[in-house]
Amino acid sequence: MEHYSQRVRNSILPLSIGDTLPKAFEEWSVTENVVDHETPQETCELCGQESLRYHFEIRNSLNRNTIWVGSQCILRFGLSVFENGRVLSSEDAKKKISRIMDQLRQDACLRALERVAEAEDDSEILTIALNYFKKNKYLSPKQAFVVLWRLNKHRIDHSPSFFKIDLKHDRSKAQLREMELSRVRVLWPALSSSQREIAIRYGHTPPPA
Ligand SMILES: [Zn+2]
């Protein structure tokens, strides 16, 4: 057990029933509670890693003790991650954790955009786009331009994949077809590969690499 640090032993054994680390870790699983602290200021209560932004709660199934840990420790120590009442394989656990992190980042990105919308005078289009996105989980090309342009302008942490763009409806297709190239290029990172092909068919060209 050389690879476990003394810090990990001291954190988890007093809170567990099992007297060895492998036995103790079997007792712990990830709960539904996840917190985004907005800034990297938290510490993993298991390994002591600092500067964590996201905290996952883990609970001991035998004595109900709980602590807050970083996502890496969940995977590193193979703590149980449940979905629909069954324990996920380590590969699926990894996927689920990264899905949760993506969702947290997307939520944070939306909160940041809402603050922008509140602070700007002419932000009606942005407010409408945000409400539309929350309801439908996608944006029209025009709305996506407004959102992505603001994200870039205010340097808000985001992944272009957070915002799905609708190209199924005729109105959305028309918006993309008629859009100025400079705006299409703002949208470009958020377009899927098949949507990029459609854009090229409409006569647009990809941004220079
Ligand atoms: Zn840790």
C-alpha cells in the first residue's frame, strides 16, 4: 500500500469501519451533491489537494459520514459512482464525472451570461436568447451569434459545444444562409461537422486555421 499517502490514511480511516484502505474505500460512494465554488479555493478532504473549484460529496454507506473531495480522487481510489441504483464501471464512472463537470461549467457559463445581460443596456436579444436556450436546449444561428460574441467579448470560460445550434428548422437554415461571413465565423466553433458542411454549401468559408 505504498502508493497511498499518509494524508489519505489519516483522512479516511478514522471515518470508516474497515481498518485497511481497500476495505475503507469499499464503504464510500459519490452522492448527488456537487458544488461549484466559482473560484479554485477549496481543498480535497481526502488527499489535501488544493485549489479545487468543484467539490464532490462522498458518503460512507455504513456510518453515513461524509466528506468533500475532488473529482480526481473519486477516480484514483475507485470510489463507487451509482446510476439508477447500480455501480458504474470505472470507465462509465469517468464519463459520468466528466458529464457532471461539463454541466457545472455550462451552468456557470449561463450565470456569467446572465450577469452580462443584467449589466448591459441593450441586452434584450441576449436575455431572450438565454431564456430560449434554457427552454429548448439549443439556439437559432442568430441567437448563437449574439451569445458567442458576448462570451468572447467578456472572456467568459466556455466550450463552444455548450451551445447547440438548430439547423433543422427552415427559419434557422435561412438565418445561416443569409448571415454575414464574419458572423458565421464567430459561430463556427459551435457548429457540428455536418453543420459546417451545410455552411460551406451556403457559400461560407471556414475561419483561417
Ligand atoms: Zn483528492
